[in-house]
Amino acid sequence: MKRRVTEVLKKHLGEDFVLEKPKDLSFGHYATPIAFSLAKVLRKSPMIIADELAKKFENEEIFEKVEPVRGYLNFKLSDNFLNEYATFVLENPDKFASDNNDEKILLEYVSANPTGPLHIGHARGAVIGDSLCRIGRRLGYKITTEYYINDAGNQIYLLGLSIFLAGRENILKESVSWPDEFYRGDYIVDLAFKAAKEFGEDIFKDEKNIEKLSLFGKDEMMELIKSNLKEVLIEFDSFVSEKSLYEKWDEVFEKLKSNDAVYEKDGKIWLKSTKYGDEKDRVIVREDKRPTYLAGDIIYHNDKFQRGYDRYINIWGADHHGYIARVKAAVKFLGYDENKLEIILSQMVSLLKGGEPFKMSKRAGNFILMSDVVKEIGAEALRFMFLSKKSDTHLEFDVNLLKKEDSSNPIYYIQYAHARINQVFEKSKKSIEDISKVELENLDEDSKNLLFTSFLLPEILEDAFKTRSLQKVTDYLKSLAALLHKFYNEHRVIGSKNEDKYLKVFAVTALSIKIGLDLIGIEAKKRM
RNA sequence: GUCCCGGUAGCUCAGCAGGAUAGAGCAUCUGAUUCCUAAUCAGAAGGCCACAGGUUCGAAUCCUGUCCGGGACGCCA
């Protein structure tokens, strides 16, 4: 719809104009303040310019009225256009709010360490990544989702050691001391019991078995993480193991060397990341020859770029922001276009409990599990909560408030709108096929506004995807639902002389809501 | 010290590629159901958009500075 309008406007106004939506629909469906910017060049008052411009649109069928108001140029779409579009949408629901962008995108997100279950802080990036993917795919982008498993570092050894100690303490009943850096928490004890079952209790008697426990623990945790994700309807296309990448290290290292990206100092290998804007050079191989975490990421990104995508999106926690410069520098050293790599930071989620700050630590074992929150409020509420806030802003919420979110939950509000439409259809005993060809002539303003707002979905999705701001989708759905509820209260559908027309408008609204909800992973209920 | 994010209604937040009267939800108060589900609607109240300058016909939005809050600045991952 917006595309059609833009085309027509370009014809008369040239390329350079701002198309916006008026605050109040009574002004019109679209508007442009172009007269203000032309006023200076033409040395005429904006009012006069707007008057003149409006005349150019007299013969455009798409508009019912083009009106100059205090310098603004307001456009009102014609019934005919709205009607034709409604018929098209109802007959081709799959084509509505879909597009054929063919960019190939690799989307990496979550990538939490396999050393414990997902906690509430991981949930934000997870939900954002998943919905971004769903929306992108609807718009035609070819998106592959990927989870990078950090299964190569010290933390995996620590996991094994923690299970080992938990086994000694809980199964062999020995007393052990737990230094700070170990993983605590019930899940470690569970793992110890599980390991005892799998390998026998004797495994905790010999420190040589720690490595075995590490691998066991890591695999168990990956399974747990996958099931945590599935609870919130998230599945990944692929998983990449950091460890498995290291066989390509020599090859990547040669590449870095030949691109003059590294040097040796103090027995260590450094990346010249300052050359591309990093604060300081970074060690990638330690004195004892063990590669650092950055080395793994360099191989990983080399691997990603070799796979030939048009764009690479990583969703990282905001605590990684200092890391962006060095990874981008590495990508550049590897000879790739670092502008294709886009990092979305999802800011910290701070939790309050009864008004008091609630500190989480995986190692201390006091963290709120994502799966616990899902049990408490459901996957949909969890998704909605994170999706309705910008990702790059700090988010604070109280765990106790979260639990009591019931009828004030905006999800119900939106679902109820969808359900109401469905019920009206059921009562009317008509189907979409029955009314999709009804002529929408002489529509009242209320139904026109509802129809128009329902048609906004495509441009909302496109905007939300391109600016990576998914809260625009939840906001839109809320406002569309509000309009529907208002309409419902003011107009009776069944039995009215406009019944069929209203049903047609409702059908479009329901379709918009349904598509919108699907894309954020929430069910559009037919009955509540 | 450097860098990132933020400061908008009592609370949680939208709005920020400059544009018409600054919005929503929650909380508070008043009203609406003989009729398609009241999980709804209508209305009231609530704001020096942190502060100070600047750019502009026009600034919550852009620029500079200040203050306040959160986070990051490992050869941890």
C-alpha cells in the first residue's frame, strides 16, 4: 500500500519528500510536510505551495482527496482502492505482508555457554533473534539461524570439575571446599547423579575422569538448552562447535600472517586490531600455545564468511560490546567486508524481586531459570514482554510483578480482538469466501480507519525488520486491537445493513492480527 | 579515565532518518452490558520530554556541554 502511494507521489513531487502518517486519521491516511522544505527554495509561503501541489493529484484514482492543510499535504485513500486491496488480500492471504527480498542472512544468536541452563537474561536475545528471523522470512529474506557452542574453553573444564566435586560431596559423601569460580546450583548436583548412573560412582574417585565429566556435562547442557529453547518455540537451523573449528586454525592463521595481521611479542601472538580502530592489540595465542577465545571467534567468522552470505547478524549481550571492534578488525584482516557483519546488542535485563535488586550469577547458582519463568507465566507472555521493549535499552522488571500479570496482559487484549472477529463470523454463518468480493462503497469513517490500519501491517513489518526494532510490531498489534475493540463496541455487525461490508473489514483485521501474532510466536486464538 | 546504553505521566515504557494538540499499558477516579464474549468500551486526572546552550520556519527528536543511573573496559568465555 505504502509502495503504491509512494509511486504516485513521486510522479508529482519528485524523489525528495518525506511520507508520514498523520497523528490523527481524520487528517488523512498519509501526509507530507514537503511544502515547508520547498518554502525556502521557492520563497513562497508553505500554504500557497501546498495548495498548488494538491491540484496535481486531482486525477489520481488512488486518492479520494488530497488536501492542503496549514502547509501539510494530506492524502486520503479512495474507497475503490481500499476495496480492491481488501479483496486481493483476502483472496491471497499468503501474499499479504510478504515480500521477496532475497538477501541471504546468517543470524547467530543465543550462543550461551553450555555450562548451565538458560536463565532469564538469555531469554531476551533468544526471543528477539527468533522473531527477527520469522519476520525476515516472511519478507522473503533467506535466513539461516545458528548457535555457536563455546565448547572449547576453560569453562568446560570447570564444569567437569564442578560435577566431580558435586559427586564427591553428594554421592561419596565427602566434604569438599568450593572455591568461588566453580559452578554451583542444583543442576550441577543433578548432573553428578546422572553421571553416577551412567558411569558408576567410581568416576568421582579419580581426577583423571574430570575430562570425561566435562564432555558429559557439556552434552547434557546442550540438550537442556535446546529443550529450554523449544519451550519458547525456538529452534535453530544449525549448531557450530567452537572446538571443531580449531582444525582450521593453521589455515586461518596463515591467512592472517600473509595479510600482515599478527606479530609475536613476549612469546605470544597478537592481532594488530588497533589498525582498525580497536583500543589495543589483542593476544590470540598465549605463551603456552593455547589460543584465546578471540582465536575461536576469528576462525568462526572466517568460516561464516566463506559460506558466502550477504549479511551476518550476531545478537550479543551488551556485555560483549567491547568485543565488536576486535572481531570486526579480524574480519577485515581476513579480507572480508566488515560492514556485512552487524552486531545487535541486547542490553542487560536487571531483575528486581519485591523492589530489591536481584543479582544473578551462574557460578553462584542463584539465577532465575528461563524455564521457571515460562512455567510461571507461559512462553507467550515471556516472548511478548521482551519483544515489546527495544533491545538496546536497559530493561528492568520485577519478578513478582511478572508472576501476577494476568488480565492486564496485553496478549489477551490482542487475542481477544482476534477471537471476537472469529465469533462474529461464526454467528453470521458466513465465511471469508462469502464476503471477499463485497463492494466496500460508502464506508463510514470508522470502518475505513480500521481497514486502513489493518493494511499497515506490511509497512510495519518492513520497518521493524529493517530497523531491527521489533517493539514496533507489538505496538502495532496493540493499537490495531484497540481500534477493533472500539469499533466492536460502537457498531453492531450482525443484522446491520452493513453486515457484509463490516465482515469484510473484520476479515482483513483478523488476518493482520493473525499474521502479526504468528510472527512473534503467539497463537491467534479463535475463541477465548 | 575511555567507551556503550539510558534519563519522557505515580510505575513500566513507546515516540527520536526534525513536523500538526507529546502517547500507551498499569495504578487512581467516574460512567457503560434487554443486543455479535465487559479479558471490552467511553471519560477524568496526571508532563519545565534530566539541565543549559546551539542549529532550524519548526527540537522530546539533531549538535555541544553538565548532572544522574546502568553496563563494559582480561592472556575468562
